[in-house]
Amino acid sequence: MSLQRRHVLLAATAIPWGARAHHGWSSFDPDRPIYLEGTVRKVRWQNPHAELELETPAELKLPADLAQRVVPAQASPVDGKALLAKMVLPTRKDRRWEVELAPLTRMQAWQVQEIKPGTAVSVVGFTLREEKGDAVLRAEYLFVDGKAYGLRSSPA
């Protein structure tokens, strides 16, 4: 292997898992809300936004009570109840998903404690258009330990 190729490979593996892709809201499909739940495997608790690597169960299902969950009142123009009512599962079958949360200042405003590996969470959000590319979900609502957080805006 050439020295130049070795440097390229070393540089590629030195990039932290969460820093390889950053997606703005325009990359995501706001007309197709997705539900995920599972166990957190990795955490990146730093700006530009916190990220989780979520491992989903083999048989992911929509909870029967999802449309009745209480979501926080917030300044975001998202109608939480309507969003929960039209929730679907992803079509792709990846078991590991990168979940993009909010910037740390917003996570602190919501009083979200740093999530640790092994924590069970569920997330409502949006995938990349047509679920192409990486298995990424941009979180709108995060459910941890019986609490719901709205991540696109600050608490009302």
C-alpha cells in the first residue's frame, strides 16, 4: 500500500462516527414522520448537535398508544398530535440508526440529561428523502424515561 493511500485511510478512520455527515433540515422529508425505538449504543454529546447511535429491535412496531402520547407545547410550527397520528415505521431495515438531536444549548433548555449508552429511548422524526443514503433520523420528539422533549424549539 502506498504511503499516500495509508494517510487517506488513516484520516478517514480518525473522523469520529458522528462527524462524518451533518444534514440541514432541508435534507429531510417533513411529510413522512418516522418512529424509532431501541437502545442507545453510542453517544456524541457535543455541538453542532448531540447524536445517538440507536439499535432498534428486529421487529420494530408502532406502539398502540403513540397517537395519544403527550407531546410538549412549544413554539415550533409542528402540530405534535397530527404528527403522531400519521407516524410510520421506516421502510429500510437497518438495525442501527444515527439520530440527530438538538444543539446542546437547546438540550440544556429542555433539561435533557446526557443520555448514556444502554438507555432505552424512542424518537419521532424525519429521515432523509426517500430514505436514501445513511440510516439517519432528525429528531422532532425524544422520549426518555417517561418524558417527552420537543427538540426543534425551546420549551414553551
